[in-house]
Amino acid sequence: MNQNQVEGKLKDIGGKIQEEFGDAIDSPEQEAKGLAKQVEGKTQKKLGDAQEKVEDKLDEAEARRPH
């Protein structure tokens, strides 16, 4: 896992907590902020996933390259 995957997952979890908290205290603003944080976290995690795939492909290409 890379930093974007970890940070994205943490933002997603934090957003879910904030959304639930907003629901519990009947605060649409907190719910919306929590949802926004979840979207940001999921986007960041997807970026991290893509980075990892590129790094894996580069590693594979390097391993096949004659030395």
C-alpha cells in the first residue's frame, strides 16, 4: 500500500464517522461534510491504486529487461 491508499481510506472512514455524527445530532451540514470527505477519500484511494498498478508494471518491465 502506498501513502495515497492509506490516507484515502482514512479520509473515507473519517467521513463516514462525520456523516453518522451529523445524522445523530440532526446536522445536515455535518452530514454533507462527511459525505464530501468520503468522496475525497475514495478518490485519493483510487489514485493510490492507479499509482500502485503503474509501479507494478514498471517493476515487471524492469525485471524482464536484460541486464
